[in-house]
Amino acid sequence: MIAALLPDIWFFAAATAVTYVADWYLHQRGSYLVNRLGKVRAGLSIRFLLRQLMIILLLARLDLAEEPLFYAAVACFLVFYGLQAPHGALSTLIRLRRTMPIVTRNVDLHAVRIPDAPPRSLLHRSAEKMLHLDIPAVAGILIAAGTGEDLLGYIGAGVTVLLAVVYNALLVPYLRKVRQVPSAPAVLKALDTWLREYQPTVVLYFSGSNESAYQGNMWLDTMAAVEGRPLIVMRERNLVAQLADTAVPVLCIPAGTHLMNLDLSSVRVCLYPANVGKNIHMLRVPTMKHVFIGHGDSDKLASVNPYSKVYDEVWTAGRAGRDRYALADVGIRDEDIVEVGRPQLAPIESWTGTTRNPIPTVLYAPTWEGWDDNPGNTSLLLAGENIVRRLLEADRPVRVIYKPHPFTGIRSAKAKAVHGRIKARIAKAAQERAADPRWATEAASAAAGQGAARTELARIESRLAELAQPGRSGGDESEESRVSLADPARQAEIATLRAEWNDAYWRSFGWWEHRTVSGAQPKLYDCFNQSDAMVSDISSVVSDFIASGKPYAVTDSGGLGVEEFKRQNTAVRAAVILSNGAEEIGGLLDAVADASADPLADARHELKSYLLGPDEPTSMEQFNAAVRALAAKAEARNAGVAQRIGAQAAPMPDPEAESSGAGDGMAEAVARAEAAADPDADAGVGTGPAVAR
């Protein structure tokens, strides 16, 4: 605006270029500022409109308001905006008509025809693409105003209008019926047909926020190994893309009405990894038994949520979970708790008593800040920087791996800031160690191997990206539902590649190099296996790490004191307890350096059994046994209900029929119905008692 008012056309051109680049940059980063601008009436369309208004102002200030170029610019921008309305309508209609009521994986919907999706280039961020078609007009008009060559302005305006018309024309064919997905009733009917054929028996029901995909992902391997016919039911479309690869059939059913009308009559056990509001849509089904399995075993309040009363059973890893509910006294009956171990812990390697590498690796894996400001939620806020500093400055060198919780910083700006400072400190320490002559020989000898590992990583990631898209590139979720059927060969290759990726990842940098590990890969358990000790907080991370038998430390961030902290939190009874200053970290490093001098080794062994259950039978065997037992209860319940309903539906004696001599036949019918409903009933009992019952 300043450049337009001056007027300075070349200053204006430079400022215009900056605004285009800034907009593009913010959208590419997914900046929250973009949403903020929209809320204060400075959204994308408004920003483009304002830029074009400034061009009109510039032309007026350049005394071109009476020239044909001025009117051509006004007409161009008006027509251009006029073409955006049908473009927006077309894009929206195509998306709506391409959206099925469900999203599926590994489900054969052969009963309905799902056509190919429009090219991704047409619909992905289509509003931005349409708006950016004004660039030829803006450039042409500015050049014309600066040089006096009006023809360039007319050409630019014409190109913009033509491109907008072409864009609209390219979208029109995708409104045809043959390009649309089937109607919701047709898709749901096909799904019911598939369900009747597949007859699922065990369901993992998962709902949650965009950051909670890990809660469902941790159960995928268990579901793949569970006895019966497993099924995963999800509720949020955006979480489907975050679901890890699995051969188990997956249904995403966003609408509660669709879910509640689904034929799940064959399901006998439903498993819930999280307490969320949408659970009610499945809990209402009485023909299956409902189980809370959680997404971790810890002494957090979430592990004794009173909401768990709504489930038929609560499954815990070991005796500790049972005792935890008894102490909390939140209404969970002891007979409704079943100990099933933790099947997910199978990949965790047991400690051999010696470090993997010449120097020990210590994993710092703090949990997130939680939904309230309880100082005991996480060590990150009060102790995190002290922990990392003391590890990095330890007398005996150690390697630090920092693996933060995926939720870190989503609620607390302070936690986000601390997280950023810890990452920066670890990165700086890694650079200093790389320049330290003590590690130069190791770095030189490992350089070739690390380079080869990085090359291998790139190859594996490329192949995994290919396998992640079973259909053609650019397909939408409806098309992916059509093509994403389980392929045993593909699944086997993916599993092999993931194992190779994990091995190559750890070989791609030195065993002495500090590292921040974020994102889904490598997994937390992979970090466990690479570490010789861990520092964490009160969370399921501690319980899971105990399966390794390695030394660990937990921070008393709330300042309860060692004895009270251990009394309140079972998982820390075999831990080195840290204050917020982390002065006690030396005790952890001593235990790692000399296993024979480790005073907590026996306590960790006992605690492992208490928290996670016995080693034999295996957790998967315990889990399957619990599924079988609960399925039998569901069958017994359903059979009992069927008998009772059958008894209520039995024909009643007709007095007029009795008086006409037909009463004896009716009495026999009632007796037979009662005998069928109650196996212990005496078939010879007369009609009076039967009718009274």
C-alpha cells in the first residue's frame, strides 16, 4: 500500500513478490498463522483481493485511471473473481461426491464400483492454485504500467482469465455420475455383505485426537496375532492415514448413526485402548463384551479412570494393575480385572549386564505435560534440562538419546520451549563431540559404513514409499479403500524392510553420537534396545522399560520425597529416584558401569513380574486365553437372552380354544416352549406354572 501511495512501481513489484513468497512459505509449513489470519478476516482470498485492489490504487496514483489499461485490469479482476465461485462450487461438489461414508483397509468392497479419483493436481489445495492464476495478470499489468507497453497488460489479463476458465472446464467432467462414488446406502450395504462373509469376532475400537494415533498403532501387532477374526474400527478419517501398516481389516466409520446400524452380530469381544466419548456408540451393543485394554500401564491417574466402570472387564498387564484399582477405589470390581501381560513388549531385548558399546547409552524419554499443571506430570519442565546437562557433562562419557512424547508442547508453551532448548543442547553437544580429537579415530573408521547405511536408508525409504501406496499415485481415500487389500507378499516385504531400516538407521551415525529421536520411526522399543539405561517419568514408558531388566531412573518432579514417591508409584520401587536438580544421576551411571555393584537388580526382577506378569505363559498366550474366556461369556449371555425372549414369545392359552377342546394342544405347546427356554424345567409341568413364569 505504501508503494502504491508513493507511487513507486518497482518498489510495489518487489513488495508484491514478497507477499506471494510469504504466503507460499506459510502454507507449505502449515503455519498456524494462516489460521489466525483467517479468523481476523484476512484469509487467503481476502489477501489476494487486497493485493489486486492495491494494483488498482497504484494505477490510479500513476494517473492511469482514464487509460484502457486501468479498465482492463478492473475487468480482469472482476471476471477472475467471478470464475472463482463456480470453481469453489465444482471443487466442493466433487469432493463431496467422492466421499464415501466409510474408509477401509483390507476390506473387499467388490459389490460397489468405486471409480478412479480425479488427478491430485486438480483438487489438492485447489483454492490456492486458482488464486495464484492471477500472477500473469499482476505481472503483465505491472510491466505495462512501468514500460507503457499496454499490450503486455492485456496479454497477462487474458492469460489469467483463460487459465481460470480452463481450470473450471477441467473440473466439470468429474461431476458426471460415472465419476462419483456409490451412494451411502449402497456402500453400507456392501459393507454389511462383507461383514456377513468375514464374520469378525474380535474388534479393536479406536477414536481420538490427531496426535493419538500411537495409541492404536501399539495394538496392531497384537490384533494380527489374536485368535479369531480380528477387525479394527476407527472413527476419525484423519487418523486412517496415520495408522501403521497392517494386514488386519480396518473400518473407519465417522458417523455414529452408521456405526450403530452396522451388522456386528458376530463380534464377541470389543477392545478399547482409550477412554473417549465416542466409545458410547459401540458400548451400546449388548451382544459383545467390552474390555478396556488402555494404551500403557502406569501409575498415572488415567490408569484408574472411573470411566472404566462402563466396561465388562478391565485388562491389566500384571498384579500391579489390579492393586492399583483396589487402592483407587473408583468402582472397578476385582472380579472384572484380568491380568493378560503386555503382548507388545515381545520386541524388547533383555539386558545382558554389559553395555552394547564401549560407552553406555542413556535414553531420556520424558512424558508430556498433561492436561493440567500438576508438576508431577513430567520431568521436562523442572528437571529436563538438568538431566540432560548432567548426562552430557558426566565424568565418564555417555551417549544421550532424547525421545520426547509425541504430545510434548501441544498444551504448554513452556514445555515446548524447554523441549526446543534440550534439542538444541543435544545438537550442540553432538557437534562438539564430533570435533573432539578423542572421537576422531572412531569417526574416521566408521565414516564409510555410515555413508553406506545412509544410502541404504534412502533405498529402503523409497521402496517403503512405493509399497505404502498400493494404488496409483494421487488417489483419494475412496480409491484407496478400493485397492488397499491385504497382500501377504507385500506385508512380508514391508516387515523385512522395516527391520532393515531400523538396523541401517542406527548404523548411520556413531555409537558415541548424541541424538534426538522424534516421529514414529524408530519406535520407542527400538530406542530401548539401543540403550543401556533410561531416565523417564511416571508413565507406561517406565513399566515397559522394566521388561528389559536394565537400570532406570524416574524423576520426582512433584517433590514428594523418595519414600512417599515410591509409596504412591509402584513402577519406581526399583528405580534411582531423581530430584529436579538430577544430582542423583550418578547412581544410575554407576549401575550401568558395573552390574555387580547394582543394588537394584533383584528389585527390578521382582517388580517386572509384579507389573507385567509372569514370563510363562507368554503375554500373547495370556491375551488369547482372556479373549476366549470373554467370548464364551458373550456366547452364554446371548444364548440366555435368546432363551428368555423365546419364552416370552411363546403362545398363550386361548380360553375359547380350551373350552372347545383345543386346550390340551395349547398346553403341550406352552410346555414345549418352556422346556426349550429352561433346560432344567420339567416338560411334564402343567400350563399354570409355565404361564406364571
